[in-house]
Amino acid sequence: MVFHLDKCIGCHTCSIACKNIWTDRKGAEYMWWNNVETKPGTGYPFRWEDQDHYRGGWVLDEKRNKLRLRLQGKFGTLVNIFYNPYLPSLDDYYEPWTYDYQNLFDAPEGDDQPTARAISMVTGKYIDTIEYGPNWDDDLGGSTVYAANDPNIDDWTEEERMQMREVMRVAFFYLPRICNHCLNPGCVAACPAGAIYKRGEDGIVLIGQDKCRAWRMCISGCPYKKVYFNWATGKSEKCILCYPRLETGQPPACFHACVGRIRYLGLVLYDADRIEEAAKAPDYQLVDAQRSVIMDPFDPEVVANAKANGVPEAMIDAARRSPVYKFFKEYQIALPLHPEFRTLPMLFYVPPLGPVLGLRKGPAGLFDTVDATEERLEPLMASLEKSRLPIKYFARLFAAGNEEIIRDVYHKLIAVRLYKRAQTVGDVPEGEVAEALRLANLTPEKAEGIFRLTALPTFEERFVVPPLAREVAVEAQFPPLDPVSRNYPTRKGEVGVGFRVEAGRRW
């Protein structure tokens, strides 16, 4: 998946589409499988990025060169199985509420206008003060309460914090989040019951409701806090990427409903043998290491290996048309969110370009925005260092602190903007365009490809949903039925042991 943040308008249509389909029921009121956060901001649940507090994801044991869960090992799981001190509390999310609307009709006659008081959807009691919600800090990018509590600015100097709060420098952007369906998911490793698994045919991470025993280690193990506990059923739940829709060739509901058309879905081929090595890479190499896991679907050797491993030709064709492959691997302008968690997330973000355009002091000492038509190439490129949101902020979000990767991405985005402005407006000299493309290591063909995939993609280009080949996944585990007995043939030495299918169920 790819989310293009330059196009997100923060309308929350995606969140409502998901809420109406999947989490509009008892016990799931507080769940937002899809939520949209304002950055800088605290996020949902409160300060979810602070893994010193929540202990999600993986850490690298450099002495033994092994990955281990930040949460705890096997012994720690046994000790804490009935007590998990790292779980978010309901206050870190919010106590879901509705309103006593009936009082507007049933209140006795009086001199005052009747009101609808807030009522908890958990306890059914009145709530005196509502203190937090899933988008509580919406649009408050420069606030001293919410933006100031963003874990990504913990290392900012006081001067940088003051600049963020200056009226003429205030900037924010929207960050939509769903489950990343990681290659190395911490939730899967943390579950003592083995209830969470990654589907082999499409990579979607799911929770088997029949196996879930409510230990809730998965909630702590996920550093993105995208696993939730249903207090009514006693089971954990999470985003399922609308797999019933995918199995019928449709994109997920939040993708389909997106007003800004920021979302892209596609198949990528990856080498599972490289996952552990990529997750062990040093922080500054994590993005490149994850890119190395993704294979080139046009490479004959990769195609041959894929077919040898049972990947259908239709899926290989879908991988060649995948917008995710183009954004992440070919153009290299999409990045994973917090790769230092080492889960190898499969949701990538194109960073927002808007806040990059810097500020300068005008004649009266006030700040004016730098415009490409006035400052041309060099000052525009130099404005990366004077941006309203520092480069190191985006490096903390998308590159594990590696600022060079962020600069490379922004050089490409700015070069594409200059390239198209020269074509449409004609006020950028050819020499500056050529220099911008050279600095960004882009050809005109690639610049045009980035522009078209960003601004002019069709529905079929944004969502390349492959046939998920569920029947192939079943055949990989079970041989064909015996046409006479309708039983699965037994293996050698397993006399009388087999499976049969009745009324669509496998026994």
C-alpha cells in the first residue's frame, strides 16, 4: 500500500467508511482501524510512537546479532501473562460516548433549554468531562499541548520548538494510518496463543477469533497500536484490509472512499529469506534494506523463481503493474513509517511537499513564503534546510533518522514540480529543470511517470488488485480430493487418517 500525503485533505472519509463497515458494534466503539492524525501531534492512542512506554516492535541485540521483541521474551510472557504493564489504557484511547438525545424530547417543561448530556458507551453512565478522542488534536499542528507532545520532536531544541509555534511558521500535515500488514509483524510474534497469522496468498495479517485467548500481548507487540481488544467479546481485533472485498477484485473500503485519491494498492514480490537480514540492518540502512527485499517482477530470474514457488502468472502480471512497486522500489519516493520498529511495514508514505517550501524575512522583518518562480532552483533546494518542519522531523518519521534519504525524496518531488511547471507555465528556464533532474537523479521519463501516477492515475492504475488464488493456497496444503471417496488421500503410514469436504466445510 502507498499513501500520498501531499494529497490528503484530512476529511476522515476513510475512517468513517471503515467504522461503518467493521467497528460499528458493541465492544468496538473505540476502535478506529483507520484513523487520520495531524502531525506534529500526539496521535491515537496518545503518544503511540513512544516505545519506551509501550514497548512495541523489535530491537536488535547487537552482541548476539539477533532480533528480540522489545516487549519481553518467552519467560517474560509467562510471568506477565495475566498482567501486562505496557498496555494502553482506555484513557490513552478515549471512553466512547454518545448523547442523551431522548432528554431533548422527554425533559419536563421549564424555562431552560434541555441539553443532551454525554453518556459512556461502555458503562452507560453520564460523563462529566470529555478529555480525549481519536482526532482530538485535529489541525492543531502548532499547539503547545498536542504538537508539543509529539515524540518525534523530543530531541528538538527550545529554539526549534518556539519556531514551530510562530504564527507565520505553523505547519502541519495529515497522516492516515491503518494496519501495516508487516513482513515481520511484532503482533504475530507476541501472541502466546498463536492466534495471529499472515496469509500466504496475500500477506494480510489476521487474528483467528477461535484461537484468541485475550492475553492482549499483541496490542503491546504492535508498535503502531493497530490491534484492539473488544471488551464485549473478549477477543482482539484489527484491520483485515477488507479481504472479502479483495477476494472479489475490489479495493478496501477506505481506499475506495478516499476523497483525495491518496491511496494506492498493489502486489509486490519479495524474498522471504531476506526478511530477517533486512530487519537486522542498522537504523540508517533500514529503508534500503527493505527495498532490497522487494524483487523486480521484470527480472527473468525472479519470474522463474516465483513460478517455481507456485506464484500464478496473473499475480506476476499484477506485480509488474503495481503502483506500490513503482513508488517504493522504482521511483524510491515512498517510505515506511518508523522503520526503526523493524517490523518491515508494507504501507509506504510519500512525504508531504507543502511544508518544505521555506520562509524568508521580508523588508519589515516578517516572514514571506519562498515561491519557486521568485527563487528558482538553488534557493528552493536550499529551503529544505529552512523548512517550516525540519528535515529531521520527516527523517524521524520515515527513515529512522536518516536525513539523506529524506533529502533524496524531496529533491525528486521538487524536480518533478519544476519539470511540470516549465511545461505548463513556462517560467522556469530549461537549464534549471535539467539541473533539478540531475540533482534528483531523474530522467524526464521518470519525472513524467511520477507526475502521472500522482496526479492523473485511473482507478485501475491506483488499485491493481490481483486474483488472490485462494484455491491455489488450499492446494498448497491439501492434495486434490479423491474423486471416488471424496476424501483427501492419506499420507504414507497414516492409515485411516484423511480429510473430506461436506457442505463446503473441510473436516
